[in-house]
Amino acid sequence: MATWLKRGASAEVKADADRQVRDIVEATLADIEKRGDEAVRELSIKFDGWDRDDYQLTDSEIQTCIDSLSAQELKDIEFAQAQIRNFAQIQRDSMKDVEVETMPGVVLGHKNIPLNSAGCYVPGGKYPMVASAHMSVITAKVAGVPRVVTCAPPFQGKPAPAIVAAQAMAGADAIYALGGIQAVGAMALGTQSIKPVDILVGPGNAFVAEAKRQLYGRVGIDLFAGPTETLVIADDSVDAELCATDLLGQAEHGPDSPAVLLTNSRELAEDTMKEVERLLQVLPTADHAGKAWATFGEVIVADSLEEMVSIADDLASEHVQVMTRDPDYFLDNMTNYGALFLGHRTNVSYGDKVIGTNHTLPTKKAARYTGGLWVGKFIKTCTFQRVNTDEASTLVGEYCSRLCALEGFAGHGEQANIRVRRLGQRDVPYAGQAEPSELTRADG
């Protein structure tokens, strides 16, 4: 039976924090919907100290940001974007349109149709999250979305040059220097100066994630991507320094980022806890990482690989770093995770920044029912049907008529019956034995 050497915050504490965030977001979105640009400007000034007449960056401002980066910085962004674009294209190529004759005279199919517009949020309040620009904008463009809008908060009082450059290089059609609830609210609801989008994508803090949740239905969303989560699964084939480094490397995202070690070695567990404390003395981002570890960090010792899989699936973590003798055991047996990082040679940071897979992943156990952001999130798979012969319509119509009668849908039944009478020359009574003028309308 598993032993918890360290537990994170209780469910009650987490629920209370979620409730406070939910109330703030609800009131803020209502204000944006009511007052539009005026509300957005007030929120930007209040939370980011950022005010301007138009939050959309001009072409000259974008070029200035690009020009401010070194040749090596631009080359690094280009390399990362090439990897992400390549894998996104591989995913897109796997999605095929279908058209097939399923029985004589009956043709069914589907088409993969890109959405018309997407709003991509790029977090950047604490750190300029350049990678998030690649992950959302490039993926949308590979999917074929014609209008891609981006929002990122100002960094240290101005648009972050690297984020702006990455957004532009990825192909964004409009770039706004806006952050937080005001950014996602403006993109989803629209304002006097910002045209609404069809889907919101991208990671963010708890307020951004909750805003996306509340806006779902008004627009589509990619998934619930809240504070970063990481789970390190390890055995004694690796050392404590490696485990501690991978835990704190993700905990630095913010003080609400869970970092969990799951192992079948008590010695490794205890050594990792000591190593975490040592690294927190030298890590430049120890302020965020230390708070996250103190409040949400966990260390779990399991008895077997099977128990490790069971616990990992229950946690359904966003990132799962597997460093065991047989990492493929977890690939073959785990079912709930955002992304797996298999073996000690890879790590979550590779996926976050450059390797090519998308880093926008499900959190708060959403991995039980969804994967991460990919080209398919920007595409609608829409079906169509065609009946080419009178015989086929008659055959299907007779079955349809009887099934409609079974359900009591007279109007639906008459849609079938009229075709059976006309195309099949069959003597079929009006649905429910009623005259056409007496047919009651059925719910569509």
C-alpha cells in the first residue's frame, strides 16, 4: 500500500481557492460584456499598469520587437517553430476526409473543416512565455484557420519583444498587448475594437483558466489548462538530484503548481526531498518553486509498478516524467496523462519549449477525458450524406418510417413516407393514419 511522505494542500483548501477565483472571474466577464473596451482598459491599467488607445500592436511596433532580438535568438525561435510546425503538419496529414458508399446508392462521408477564427492566449506576466506563441498560433495555422488573434500581457511595462516576435513569425494576423481575464474575455465576447473569435486556446493562470471555463459555450476552448502540474515517476535507476531538478523545474511556474514524486524506492524519495531543499537554496526562481513545493508538493512511495500506474492514473497529471528501468511499461499501461516524457534523456522542458509536441495540456484531472492541444482542436469534422437512387431511398425510408413510429415521431415518419410513396411507388399511409393537413408538428 502506498505511503505519502509529503502531502499537498487539502481538497478543501483547493476548493476554497477555486471558489474565490470563480466569483472574481464571473463578475469581471460580466463587466467586459457590458462595457467592452472601457472595462478592458480599466482592467489592463489595474492589473498590468498598461494603458494605450489601441491595444493592437502596429506593424512598426512588431518589427521593432523583431529587430531588438539577436540573430541567435531569432534562429532559436525559428528552430523551435520548425519542430512544432513539422509535428503539427504530421498530425494534420493524419486527418483524412472520408466519402464511401456504405450500401448501394447511399454515400456517407465527413469533411475536416478549419474554424474561421481563433484567439490564442500567451501568458507572460511572470515570464515571457515565448513557446506558448508557437504552440497555439502555428498549430492553428497548420490546421488552416484564416484569422488567428493573439493576446499576451505586457512584460515589465511593455510588450515582451520575444513573445511579439514569436507571434509574428508564427503567423498571427493580429497581436494585442493584453493579459489576464480582460484578454480572453475581449477575444471571446468581442468589444468595440476587437472582433470575437470562435475558439480560445492557450495556457494561463487560475484566472485565465476559469475565464475560459465560464466562456465555454459562447466559444469553443481547447481544454482546461490551469496552473502547471508535473509528476515524476522514478525508481532507483536514477538519482535524487535528477528527480529534484525535474520537480522544481516545473514548480517554478508559480506558487500554485503541483509537483509530485511517485517512486517505489523509499531511499530515493527521502533523498529527493533533501535534494529539493538544497536546490531551493541556489535556484534563482526559488521564490515561486519553493512556495509551490511547500503547498502542493507531494512524495509518494508505492509498493509496485502496478500500484504506481494506478496512482498515476488517478492523479491524471498534465506532465508525467518517467525515469525507470522500463519507461515503456508506463506508456503501455497508463491511460490518464497530458503528455509522457519517457526516460532520463528527455524531460518536460524539452516538450515545453522545443521538441515539437504541444505544451498546452490538460490540468486538474481533465486528462481523464481529453488530450492536449493539437491541430484537431481547430478543425470541425462534419458529416454529409447523399442518396443516389430511388431504390436506396425507399429501402432506408421504410426502416426509418417504422423506427419513427416506434418513437411516436409522426412528422419525422412522414419525411420518410413521402419519399417511399413517390420514389418507391409504395402505398404507404400518412404517418399516424392522419391526413396531411391533420399532422401535428413534431419536435425537430
